[in-house]
Amino acid sequence: MTAASGNWSDWGQITFVLVFMGLMTFLVIAILAVSARIVAARVSAARERDLKDLVQRSQDLEAQIGKELGELRERVTRMESILRTVE
């Protein structure tokens, strides 16, 4: 009786250890998957923030270039009027 119950006890322990290892493996894989999603979300958010900054800077530069182009047009118009007066 001892040998039979001891034998079954060994299989029970082996089964417990295998199930425990399987659960721990699943838990580790789940944690890694969640961590990967968190990192991907942070990278995506950082990329989006950088793109918004880039758009804002390009809009600011476009406004500045438009202003400077307007000033150049005014100067050219004045120069044309001065040249017409001189002729």
C-alpha cells in the first residue's frame, strides 16, 4: 500500500509542478505581452507628440515666410514706383 500511494503521490507532485510551471510560463508571457503593448503605446504617443510639434513649427515658419514675403513685395513695389518716378 505504501509503494502504491507513494507512487501516486509522486505523480501528483509531478502534475502539480508541471501545472505550476505552465501557469508561471503563461503569466510571464502575459506580462511580456502587456509590457510590449505599453511600450508600443508610449512610442506611438511620443511619435504623435513629435509630429504635432513638427506641424506647429512648420505652421510658424510658414507664417513667418508669408510675412517676410509680404514685406519683400512692399519693398519691390516701392522700388518700382521710385524707378517710374525717376524715368
